[in-house]
Amino acid sequence: MGMRRGLKWAGMTLFAFMLLTLAAWSLARWLGPTDAQETALETIRHIPSLEGKNAFGTLWLLAYDIPPAEQEGVLAEDLRRLAAASPGGAGHSNPSGAFSSSAEKRYPKQSPSMSETDPWCGGDGGCLQKARADRERYGALIERHAALIDRAEGLSAYDGIRHPRIADALGFVLPPYQFGKLPATRYAVDFVDGRRYEAFERTCVAITTWRRLGADSDTLITRLIGTTYSADVYGRLFAEMLAETPRDFELPPACSQAFAATTDEELSMCMAMQGEFLFLESATRQIETDESEAMSEFEKALMPLFYSADMTDAQRAEILAFYCGERVTHAMRADRPVPAAPVDDSFLRFQCVGNPVGCVLSGIANPAFDPYPKRVQDANAKLRLIALLLRLRADTSDTRPIDIRLRASAVDVGAPGREVGIGPDGRTLRLRMYGKGWGDDWDIPLPAYFQGAAAVTSR
């Protein structure tokens, strides 16, 4: 009798639990995305159209010597082939091995490998020293790849970058960004050979180009590469050249534009995150398709009970739209570290009752985005530091020691946490970084005419 009563209560408890679970699932599905998530979806799905010329085609086909009149046709054919890519075809981000352009074997090609581009100037400094120490070698590199460098310089004619396959995980292949830094070596050799005005002018044009292309791009990787090239490759090269140049040397007008005030676009991560959302949304759909093909008919029938594509997209949108919001915008404008996105990846959330598989997918597919805004902030601050150095250089009437002048004008570079100052050896300008993993400080050489004054006050 007691056992039957126990089984009866157990059955009733199980039935009640099932009813509660069904009710919770139904309520979660009925509620769907929150109002905040719906707003985030509206924000994150609409990438602004480009006002001007799109550099994607030129960047995509940079390795090939294609007559300008034929470039558009080659790009169209490549995009058609990417759109028709199968799961084993184009891949996600491997342009060297997974996808071959229709320009292959039709046009002359220059595509140095990663090992071949290692000796070229990068963002690690010492570019002039490298060129000076082995002038013959670097001269030969430039001559051998002159046409490729010319095409990379041609990117200055464009206004921004829009990836035509941003919302297609299978057709999303990256262009050869690495070629965008090759002209820096030419400019270093120009400087070493005495063509200083030309070296400064071309370097400043490159800084302006990558500032513009990076800020007006719809992919996160282009955003980060643009900041790296403008500040760490060409900006650092400019600082190295300036340190070896007399104070009365008149810089080209292009350098005023290169170090102009930070624009609103450069103070935003929104468009890059919009593109990231579209790509991740497409990647998730591809996962859904791949998983569905491997399921039995019974599993396919059950899947809608455990997975909602709309709720999954809404959860991801809320995270990425945070970078379009006021908190991030205000932090970047004030040059204060961007706060971490309020990511709730707990599976105990009520929404996960109606979308457990989607919560798992969101946890897997959402990388940590928090470091990226800080890298952009750091790049902006680096360029502002050089701009401040140029103003101090131009003002010969102020004879105060350089470190005092820096402290008086540090607000022009960034927030107090930047700690702008002179390096411990008295020969460098030092800037505190927000991003981790790239060193706590960024140092550029201090021109000789400032070093003596800095050394006096540092003793």
C-alpha cells in the first residue's frame, strides 16, 4: 500500500514537473526576444552604405597586375564563384589555399609569401636601421616588387571597405591585407637615400589612407588592421624619420591631414560589430545546416523544441550592439578604457528554457570582443601623441623642458590614465596602453633637439 502511494506521488510529481517545464518553455517562446534585444537587432543588422569608392576590389586583387578596365569583371567572376562555394570550397578565411582567383594564370602575379615579407618593415620599429644596415638587399626587394607596391599605394584613392560576402560564411574570404604594409619599406629606403620630403609625403598619405579605410570598414579584422597600419607601421616610421630630421625641415602638407583630429568614425566600433554580427549569423546558419544534414528525421522533428534561430540571433545582437551604445561611445570619446560587454552566458537564464541549444551555440560562437576597442583606442592615442610632438616641434618660442611641456599638453593625447611622458633613457616618448598583450607602453624616438632638455629635468 505504501509503495503504491509512493509511486502515485512520484508519478504526480513527475507529471507536475513536466507541466511546469512545458509552461516555462511555452512562456519563454511566447515572450521571445526582449524589447532590448529587438532594439539591438534593429541596430546591428543595418550597415551604412559606403559614400565613395570601395577599396575591396583593389585590395582583393592586389597581387595581380590587372588593367583597371578589367578589374571589375575579374572581381565579379570571383564573387560569383564564392557565392557558389560548397562546404569544402572557399572556406572561411584562408585566401592562400582555399580559393583561387579567376585572375590566376591570366595576369602577371606578385605574391610574396609570409617568409618573404618578414624582412620588410612592420610595426616593430627599427625600419630605418634595417634599410640602412642592408641597403642593397632592401633596394632589391623594392625593385623586385615595385608593381605590387605601386598597387598598394593606389589604395589611397578609395574611401572605405565593404566586404561583398560579409553575410556569407562560405563565401567570406579575406583579401591579402599583408601587402598593405609593403610600401613602408620603400619609404624607409627613400629616407635613407636622402629623398626625405618624398618619404614623409608618402608616409603621411599612407597614414591618412589606413585611418580612413579602417574606420569606414564593415569587418572587425579590417578595422584592426587599419589601426595597426596607420599607427604602428606608418605612424611609427614617421616618428623614426622625424627623430632624424632637423627641426627646421618643412614637412609636406599631407602630414597635417595624417595627424588631424580623431574623427567620429575612428571613435566608433559600431560598423565593425555590425559586420561581425552578420558574419556570425551566417556561420550559425551554416552550423544549423551541417548539423541538420547529420540528424535523423526524428531528431529533426525534435530540434524546433530546443532551438530558436530568432532567439539565438537576438541574444548575440544584444552583446554586439553594446559596442554601438552610448557607454562605449562616451568611453572612446573620453579616451577612457571601454567597459566590458555585459555578457550573461549562464544557462540558468529564463530564455534558455525555450532555447537551450541556442544558448550553447551562442556560448561557442561568441568570442571575447572586449580587447578590440582598447586596441583601437590605443592606435588613436598613438597618432595623437605624434600630433602633439609635431605641435611642440613647431612652437620654438616655448623653451620649457620637453617633459614639462608634455605634462602641460597631455590632455591632448588622452585621459590621465595614458601617462604620457619621457622614457627612462630620456630618448623616447612613452605612452601607456590600455590593451593587453602588446606591452604596457608604446615608445617612439624623441628628436635629438628635445633630448637634452629632457635629460636635464630627469636628473
